[in-house]
Amino acid sequence: MASQMVKIPRTPKTIETDQGTVHVFGPVSPAEIMQYSISEGLSAFRRPVEQQQALAEIADLPEGQICLAVCNQCIVGYITFHPPEEFERWHPSKVPSVLEMGAIETSKDWRKYGIGRALLQVGYGDGSVDDYIVIATEYYWHWDLKDSGLSIWQYQKMLENVFKSIGLRRVGTDEQDILAHPANMLMARVGSRVPTDTVILFEESLFLDHMMF
């Protein structure tokens, strides 16, 4: 099993926009998260104030990590990493060294500046997750199809292409939430330092229902 993730700061990025300079950095502590305000456009999963508290709780986990995009002391985007939930087939008790990219979100008023890509580059930068298999479970009901102006299939393809840029690849699985709709995806990135036996365990975990036949 990989050692506990060391929360060493990644190389930060800055983005110049007509709304100000966006600083992308992390991982951050719970106290750092709470010192900022949070954009009202970060509402994909819950109310912004509740989302800020959820980010602080993830940052407080031993292997939880949050990277932020901040402009003028306001959080305008974030990316999260945390261990899979206990009920999931990828929980560390079943497959060691798995991290889940739980969410990546950019505020609705800030989506034309490449902040999402910068969050991915910082979040995966400096070899910080190379001891882990990182998974991303993408469910279409979390996607902001209305504001994006994209169809469900266009949005799926856009996400897949963006995630490929940092090494995530689409993988097959019989996990029921993924199979609930053909647009849903499981993507994974196998870190360069993950042992072969761990990779085999992960691959075996992708299809569990075959044991029933």
C-alpha cells in the first residue's frame, strides 16, 4: 500500500482575466479554505456555503486534498481528491492506493478562462498522485448541461478530452451507477509508482458481477 499522501504544495498557476488575476494552488488546509469567500456560482452539488464547509471537511481527511482557484479572496473553482467511500468497490480496504477525484467545479461566471484545465494541471502536477490510482466517476446528472449549451453527448466528449490531458482514461466496469445511463463514465489514471499487484486488484474490481454467472 502507498504511504499516506504527503500534502506538499504543487507548483501554482496564475490566469489573467478581465475580472482579475486567478491564482490556482494547493493543497490547502481547512483553515485556508474558510478564510475566503466563495462564489455564488459554485452550486452544482449544494449551496455554496455548504460546499465550502464540505471542502474543508475533505481537506481535513488524512488523504483528502483540495486545490483552489481564487480571485480577489474569493473561491471561483476547486478540485477535490479523497479516498473512495466505504461502500464502494474501490475502498482502500479492498483495493489499496486508490484516490477518487470527487469533483471539479468552476463558478458559472468564470467558465471561459481555462480555470478547469488549470485546476487539473495543478491537482495532478509535480508527481503528486503517482503513488495512486485516481478514479473519476462521471454521472450525467451532475453536469451543467443547461448553462453549457452542450448536448449530453457533447458534454461527455468534452469532459473525456479534458481529462485525457492529465492522463485519465475511460475504463469499463459493471458498477451499477455507471451503467445507469450510457453517458456515465468511469475514468482512471494509474500512477507511475503503483505496484503491479495493486493494478491487478483494481482491474479485477472493475467487473464483479461476473462471479454470479
